[in-house]
Amino acid sequence: MAAGGGGSCDPLAPAGIPCAFSPVSQAYFALASSDGHLRVWETASNRLHQEYVPSAHLSGTCTCLAWAPARLQAKESHQRKKRKSEAVGTCDQVDLLALGTAVGSILLYSTVKGELHSKLISGGHENRVNCIQWHQDNGCIYSCSDDKHIVEWSTQTCKVKCKWKGDNSSVSSLCISPDGKMLLSAGRTIKLWVLETKEVYRHFTGHATPVSSLMFTTVRPPNESQPFDGVTGLYFLSGAVHDRLLNVWQVRSENKEKSAVMSFTVTDEPIYVDLTLSENKEPVKLAVVCRDGQVHLFEHILNGHCKKPLTSNCTIQIATPGKGKKSPPKPIPILAAGFCSDKMSLLLVYGSWFQPTIERVALNSKETHICLERDISNCWTPKVETAVTKVRTPVINSEAKVLVPGIPGHHAPIKPPPPQPKEVENKRKLGGNEATIEERLGAMDIDKKERKDDFLQTNSFPVLLTQGLESNDFEMLNKVLQTRNLNLIKKTVLRMPLHAVIPLLQEGTFHILGFLFFSSAVLMVQWLKCVLTVHASYLSTLPDLVHQLGTLYQLMESRVKTFQKLSHLHGKLILLITQVTASEKTKKMPPPGQKAKLVYEEESSEEESDDEIAEKDSDDNWDEDEEEKDSEKDEGVDEHNEEEDEDAEDKEENGEDRDVSSEKELNGDSDLEPENESEEE
């Protein structure tokens, strides 16, 4: 199976680079690198066999490729009545390699002639070609694209035979049934088409992301008692972008069952898948190359449903031999893997895309994990032998170090520092031509732009976060994780790569456990909340999520257990505090002020002591009132005295002395006379 173009900027584009083994004997391995070059390698000798550079290799890079099936040659040998021209044309198809491009065209390259055979353009696709499939009998080509259409091509006339809409969104993968009468197409959902009528036969649920791999796994159904119509009862496999599960589906006679019957779990996104077709209830052997550079091998008999995802029987890794502490072992990525014709050995392609190493490995070991040590330090230099005259061997010094893109430890050449202003001073001293003001201003603008770009690159939070997680740099991580801007946190989480999500959650768990600082633990809650909400769909696809985030799960569980008790305690404390504050307010309030308008007191000999005490206590309060009363009494006494003088004269004349004395006693004047005399004096 050819992997989809990994050079695309689309985040939903499949990882890896388009590559494929030649059919039957796997004698050749073809790959199309991101620079648009097609290279064909011999698997036995690890030698470059062909190299082709299309004229539009920069604008229309190769996005997918497929070898012509070997059945065409076998079929042609049995047809004796065919014309010679047709026979030659069909035999040439065996060595053809179909290349899909990013601009919608399809190129047919002949590995025998070492040149372009034909080009399929007119009436085809208007956008990027995602997958190409050869028909094993009639030599037609089926292709799908981002323009939502499926096209059937004729390789003899190089024209479109039929074109129909395959999905409401882009169609990403195709596969032809073993009998050649049905076609599987997949975008997000999977459809099974009848090639003769171009009608949908079955619908399947599919994946949450675009499907990147699609292939049948069985030739005949396991139940041979029922009549076989060519497709009912067959199983097929599908894998999707950013999905760590490979689903297995079964074509049933009724259209009720639309979900997968079983699934295989891997460690990362699959970039290359190869399998051996099952015949007569044989187990299916599956080899899956993941983006992390490992190969997972499965062997299982497909027969009905299986609830739990199946894990791999064996995992293969390749690493360099370590040479002490200075040069520890480093993993070597595996690019592709394919089963040999004997089904007991595996072809591994590892290293770099520029100069891959192809090795045949026997599958005799029963170990669950195999790590192969390979020294590829001498393999980075291009070794090209003269298999074709068009390929030239570059002359390279043995002491020179070749920088290859995509290899760990290789960096771009260092730019020379900008010229210093001393040159201008030297020109002045030597009497040379002095730089104009326009040139100086232009140089200043360039320097400012370069410095600004450098500043933006070094202060980019997603880049700093990814680098800090990979290198475990505490200062770099602290610079990013100490931010309090929620908007900046959300943008950083949205732009960070998916492979850094799990390390960030583990780093956040480390902070919350209190191994570092309390303040950082509080800030990490915002980071964890944002990561879990933004990347929830990606985390739900991880099969070992509970194992990887077990510590965080236990931490959250322990904190949540005490939340109910704390809420009850919080409610009770609020009730107590409100009642205490209310009682304190009532105590602090002063009593309402009231003053008596009239006070009446009785004089008695028994209460003289009490009256004296009361007079002493109330002297201060009643001084003003007594003064007012005294003044009123004085005025009243004066008036009474004048009236008494007049009455006395009248009484002396009329003899009414007794009546006057009785009136004085009634008015209380007898008690006030001594006081009036003293006051007058």
C-alpha cells in the first residue's frame, strides 16, 4: 500500500511519503520524495535503479503512486489470438508506475524505458489526487481526489471513461474487490460501489478523520456453506489519519450492520500497511509501520466479532549501537515494510528517504519485541551505481560530511554575520566611495526585519513548548507555563502538535503533585483544562489513555472525593458566620433616646436620704431646669407680694385678715416667703 503525501501542509493529510513495493516478487521499491523526485531502488542489492524528475515537480509534487498489477502479464500469455500491437501494449503496462500529483494530473512512468510513458489530464480531476488503483483485469485506473469525484481512466486512450461524485467531502482512498466487480471508496464514511452501474451497494460508518488506507483482507468468506457472490462475507481493513486503531469490516448480505467487527491497536498513526490475503480460513498476517518508526506485526483468523482491540504479536525497532555515554543508542525510523512471497520474511526499509536501506528479515522469532542494531553512519553518503546512464555518481570527499534533510543532528548551514559598520569607516579613511543615505536606510530596514523575525521565532509559544517537552528544558517550559493569559494558553494549545499532548499532560500532572511550586500547580489547572477540552477527540482515540494518564486520573479522583464534604462544611460555616455577625450588629446598636416631659416626687421624712442621693445624681442634669423654675417662681412671688400689699390695705380697712391667711395657705405662699426674702436681699 502506498502511503499518502506527507509533504502537505494540511493537518488532516496522511503522514509519510508515497512509496510502494513492486507486485509479486517485491524486486523494486519506488518512492516519491517531497522534492518531486521519483526514485526506484532494487531491493536485493539496495541500489538505485531509476530516478525521474517530472517537468513540474515543484508545482505538481507526487501525492500517491501505484504499480501496475502483475496479473496483466499472466493473462496476456494465455490469450494467443490477441494482436501483436495489443500484446506489446499490455506487456508494457506491467512495468508502468502511476503517479498522482497535487494539481490533479496522473503520470504513467515506464521503468523499462526510464521515461514518461503517457499523461492523463483531460476531463479528470481539478484538485489533488489522493489515491490510485489499477484494475487487475482490464488495465483501467481508478483515482479519487479532493474534488469529491472518482474517475475511471483508460490507459490505452489516456482519456476518462467515467466520472462520478463519490462523497460530499473529499475522497481519500480506494480499493478494488478481489473479483474486480466492486470498488471501495472512503472519505470519512466508507462506500461499496458496483463498478458496472456505479451505484452504492453498502454504506459503512467509517472514521472521524479521513481514511488513509483501505484494502481487502480475505479472498473468500470463512463460511463456505453459503453461496458466494464475489463480495458478501469478505473482510476489509481501514486506517485513518491521527487514528491509532485499524478497523476490520465485513460485507454482509443485509444492510443493517454498519459498524466494524474488530480492530487492531498500534502505538501511533499508521503510515504504511501491508498484509497477506487469507485463503481457506488461513490467518491474516498484517504489518503496520507507524509514524514513530516501529513495525507492528499481527496474525489473526478473521471469523466474527471481537469486542476488545487486538494488540500486536511482535514489535520491531531499529537503533544504532551505543558507544558509551557520549553517544547513546538512537532509534532509526522504519519507513516501510512488506511481506515477501514466502510470507515468512519481511522487507524493511529504514533510514532516510534520500538514501534508504533495504533489508530482508526472517520472522522465525517468537519474541514480542525485537530491537535490531544497525550502524548506518556510513550510509548517509549517496551511493549510486551506474544502473542507468542518466544517473551520475557525485564525487564526494571521504572527509566531507553530507547534510541530508530529515536526519537527526543535521542542521542548515549557519548564515554569515551581517557586515559591521567598520567597513564604512575604512572606506572613509581610504578615500573610497561613501555609502549613500538611501543605502544606509535600506540596510537598517533589513536588519530590523531580520531581528523581528528572529524575535517572533524564538518567542513562539507552541514552538517553545514543543522543544521544552522534547528536551526536558525546565527554563523553557517555565517560561511558557507561567503565563496567566487564558487567550494565549488556548491559542498555544490549538497550535501545538498532537504528539506533544500526552507529554504536556504528564508535565502538568508533575506540577500539580507539588514537586515544583504551588503557584505553578495552580496555573497548570488552566493548561490541563484547555488541553482536555481542545484535544478531547484525539485523546478518545488513544487505546492506552488510562495507562498513560493514570496518575492524573487518580489525582483528580482523590481531590473530587473530598469536594462533597467540603461543600457541606462550607454551607454550615456560612450559616454560623451570618448568625454571629447579625448578633454582633444588634449588640452594637445604641438604645433609643427618651426624655421625660414631667417628673413628680413626694417629700417624706423616711425618704430624705434617698432624695438627697437622687438630688446629688440629678444636680448636673437638672441645673438648667431649676434655674428656669426659680426665675418663674421669683416673678410669681413678686406679683403675689404686690397683690398682698394691696389686699392688706383693703383687709385692714374691711377686717378680712382671716381670709387672706387662708388664701395664702391654699396658694402655698407661706412656704415661699422666707425664700423670697432671701432672694430679694
